[in-house]
Amino acid sequence: MSFHNVCIKDKYHKNFIVVIAITALVIIALIALAITLYFHRDLTFARLLAGVSLGLLVFILVILLTTISSAILMWYNIPIPTYISPFAKLSLMLLFPITSYIGKALGIRTEDIGRTYTLINNQLVMANTYEISGQDILLLTPHCLQKSFCPHKITHNIDNCKRCGKCDVDKLLEMKEKYGVSINIVTGGSLARKIISKTKPQAIIAIACERDLISGLKDVKGIPVVAVVNKRPEGPCFNTEADIEEVEKAIIHFIKE
């Protein structure tokens, strides 16, 4: 079962490629500087420092080039090879702050860069095959999915939902009933980490904004995570919506038939 991996050629993707390319050029310039220092310094310590810096910069450049290759493959709807996955994880862990800083300098929002990182992550996760039972799949969703006017508290018990259908919680509960997945509504990263540690899922589908998804992808290790960016028609953290179609496609891909 294939996951929805069609890449829309929108401003998010274009901006991401531009930022990564500029970051790579900066690293290349620093590599040139390190080489110059290495061959024009007589002091042993200076040469050692330049040599270590050169090695580190080359390593970072390899990660950057791998990331930009992934973005270009997505642009043309070509599957990303699974061996790129470790480099993508490193890019997320090490380079996201750098690319975010350069993006801000260019007037590009951090969220735009984060969105493409989540797309790369999802395609790499969905390139693998899984046989996971529904009860071992954890669906994490933010509390802002619930309508602000709803009087029923569902943060600690989603079954308190009265299923009125005015928000997407009802549709997620339908996914729970249909596939047997576990669903938890979380108020932040700390609670999400606590739930993951307690339930020990074999796969996670997380619904959140780009910032929280990137943070979660950094934190979770050894578990495949599909990151679904929420819809925010009324602004951030207020009456948000879930992409139910993407959530169900991820469940179907993970689930043991």
C-alpha cells in the first residue's frame, strides 16, 4: 500500500531548496577557508584545528547535498532511496537550526522549511513495509483540534467526546473504531513523550503544527513516525483541523493486513 507522496510544487518546496542550496554554498566557502588555513599555517595547533574543521564541514556538506537531493527527487515525484534516511535524520537534528536561521535572513518562515522536512520524513518512512497491529499504532493529536466552544473535556479521555461531528475528533474516533489504533490528545511535547514512553507503540502518526512535528521527530528514536501537518483556518492553536485522508492512508500503510 503506497502512501500519498505526490509533491505539490508550491512555495514551501521552492523555498526549502533555495535555503538548503544557500546553506551548502556557505559550507563550501567555509571549507575553502579551512583549506587555506590548513596549508598556510605553520603552527601545529592551527593546522590541527583547520583539519578538524575541514572534516566536520565536509561531513555537513554531504548531509546537505543528500537533503537537497531528497527535495529534488520529491519535486519530480521520484521515490527517495531508503538509504538516505540516516542522512535525513542527521540533517533534521543538526542542520535545521542553521537552515532556519538562513531562511529567516531571506524572509522565509521556519514553518515553511519544517513542512518540507516532514514531507521528506514521511516519504522515507512510507518507503518501508510494515506489519503492525492496529493497537500498536499510536495516533497523537493536539487539543486545539477540539472546538473552543465545546464544553466536554477530552484531553485526558478522548472517549468523553459526544461525537457531534463539529470537529475532527469524531472522525479520528471513527479511525480508532475501524482500525483499532490508540488515540491520545496531548497538550505539548512533554505529555507526548510520556505517552510514548508508557505505551511503547511500534508506529506513530502525529498531527500538529510544523514546529511541534519537527520537535517530535527529533525526540523520537527507533519508531517510525508519520508527521501530518494540521490545518489552521482560524490561526495557530485554535480550532485546528486534521487531514483525515492522510491519517487514514498512514494507518493503512502501517497496519498488519
